[in-house]
Amino acid sequence: MLFEPPIDEIAKRIGNVYTATIIIGARAKELESKIPALLQGSSNLAIEYAAKEVFSGKVIAVKAK
């Protein structure tokens, strides 16, 4: 399965693969639980939608204090 955008490109924007994975996973979980209507009728999985949001800059990481 091809993943678009590639995780390597997302990791470059975020800083590392681990952080990118955590952010994408958290956003995908949020999409599935809070906004399921957004995903209905779409062939994209929540994880793909979340990855596109992170890649485009719609979702950013904020360091905890």
C-alpha cells in the first residue's frame, strides 16, 4: 500500500519519525471519535486523512510544559 504523503516527508517537517507517528495517530483517533461524518463516503482512512492534515500544516505539535 502506498501512503501519501510519505512518512519521510512528514518527519522532515515535524523533526523525527517518532513524533510524526504519534501526532498522526492521535489526530486519526480524534477524527474517528469526534468527526466520523468527515470520513463517511470517503475511500481515505482516518490515518491517511490525519497524515495529509499534518503534512499540510493544519495540525501541529505543541510541546507540553
